[in-house]
Amino acid sequence: MPQKLKQTQDISLGNNLRKLRNSASLTQEQVIAQLQLRNFSISRSAYSQIEAGTYNIRISELIALAEIFHTDYNTIFDGLTYKK
């Protein structure tokens, strides 16, 4: 079973991924197409949930998104802190 990163309301990668997508001048549909070229079966609804922080993203999807956005993991996790 693929490993997933659980997103919660207080800790979510969604905003950072949305900013990276916008910086790359890509639409959600274009990102989905790039993911599908990498053999990920993902719908626009599921991708929208990733950016909303309500979808537990697979680590493999995160790796692919880092490639698509030409970024590193520090940028994806930028500003996220652990809150007790």
C-alpha cells in the first residue's frame, strides 16, 4: 500500500502547492495531465482536494509534483510548523 502524508486543517501542503503551481503558470488541468503522463490516475477533484488540504497526498505524488514544479521539498514544506 502506498504511503500517504496526512494533511490536517492546521498543517497542509495545499497552499504551498497552489503557490508553486501558480508560479509555474500552470492550471490544475495541466498539472493533472503531467501527473497522468507519470502514470498517476488522479482526477481534477482529487487534485483540488490536495490544494485544499483535504486529501492525504501520496509520497509518490509529492515527488512527482516536486519534479513538475521544478522545486525542492524545502520549498514545498516552507512555513509549515508543528503545533501541539
